[in-house]
Amino acid sequence: MTQRSDEGNVAPGAEAFQVRDDGIGETVICATCGVQRQVVSAQTCPVCADERQYLPEGGQRWITPEELARRHYNTMTEEEPGLYSIRTEPAFAIGQRALLLATPHGNVLWDCLSLIDDATIAAIRSKGGLAAIAISHPHFYGAMRVWSRAFGGVPIWIHDADRQWIPDPAPEIRTWSGSTKPLPGDLTLIHVGGHFDGSQVLHWPAGAGGHGVALAGDNPNVCADHRWVTFMRSFPNYIPLAADEAERVVAALRPHAFDRLYGWTPERVMRQDAKRSIERSLIRHVRALRGEHGAVTWSARA
């Protein structure tokens, strides 16, 4: 695992190997979305058969964890004190990153990857290991059960509204209901819905120098113009989120203070003024759905 931070660089280990099933059974990974599931449940990937994803023209393709580990490795980059980005190189499937949030009361992994190997485990253990995993929505489940069992079976928190998308139920996968759920380290899961019924955001009040951070996956999604976010039901199929659903996403975030927003790749970060920008983006989104374009402008906070 390559670590890119103030601690220096470590060359990727050619000997790194995929963590074995740990009692999960024989598994395969969808090459399009990256979600791992048991072979007995692997026919057509239900995540990719849904209108929010897609099956490639050549049809369903599965790969083994061992095949993935031979061709890819993970990197770790410090984003800010206490927050580390973990990404698979070369990019695989959707290409999302996971975020490791280190707190004095236990570390939380936000979103998940398909690849986990000895080097990745060692790098995370050097930061204090894991107390919990939380995942924004089903597209980013990755190999969540293997990640959990690599750290002693830590709980994986998924909102109950996404229960139907869990590939293979297991004791470490925990669902919760309601609007918020506390996690170790003064962190809070926020149920926002929208992209998926159970989509959730992780709030870190101590982040951004005490101004607060929201870890959002892709809902809301930071745009190429980092002053704005967008609200989508499907990104690859270009289906926008309905106005009332986008409004519910923003309403769920309003009670929580944050100035910075981390998205699903290192390129999708809103460094400052994130909460106000989300509000203005909602206005733009709703007006655009009505055919009103160019009606909302952005101005920096005074």
C-alpha cells in the first residue's frame, strides 16, 4: 500500500494478497459496481440491474478477489488531520474511495472498497484500527464483510431503508432506522434518502478545524465546479432527483454545522462554505427542473 502523507511513502507490496473469506464462503466481485457477494447468490448483479446503475454491453462479468488483488493495490492519502483517503489503483469498477476517520474514541471507515489486502490492513492498524464501518449507499458496499472481519467483525452500519440491497446478510451488518445515529468519536450518521431510500451522510463536527465536515459519498454530489453540488437518482444514466426528494436531502442536513464536504473521489471536495453552497445548489436544481436556467448565481461568503 502506498501511503502519501507527511509520514512519507511506502512502495506497493508485490506480495500483498487478498484476505480470504473468514467463514464467508466463496465469493465473486461485480466488475461494474464492485460489490462482492457469495457465489451462490451471484447471477446478475441486482445493484447493476437497477435503473441507477447499468450492465455493460457484454453482459454481467464477475471477477475473483484474487484476480482483483493481482492487478490492483490501495493507496492512502491524508486529507486533513484525522482523515485519510483510501483508493484502489488503477481505478476499479465505480472508482470510489473510502475515508478513514480517526478519533480518540475509535476509528470509522466511511464507504468501502472491493480490495483489501495485508498492506491495507497494516496501514489502518497503524492508525488505530477500526471501531465501525458506515456506508453511504449500496453502490459503495464493496467487500464490506471482508473488511469488517479483517478488524474483528466491527459493525457495518446501513440504514434500514436499504436493507433489501444487502448482498449477503451477516451478523456484522447492522441496520438502523430514524433520522440520525451516533457513532464513536462524536460522529453522527444522517439519513438523507434521495439517491437511495437509505442514503446517509456522516457528520464530523471536529473536522475542518472545528468548523465541521460532512462525508457525503455522492449524495449530494460535488460538481466539477466545486462551488456547487447536484442531486441525482442515477449518475451514469443521467436521471435527476425529483425536487421534493432533493429538498428532503437538504432538510436532513440543515440541523448540522459543517463548512467542508468530502465526496466520493479526491477530486470532489468542497473545501469551504459547503453548507451554504448546498442550499444554493438546491434552489438551482429545483428551478432547472422547471426549465428555469441561469436563475441562480453563486457569490463567495463575505
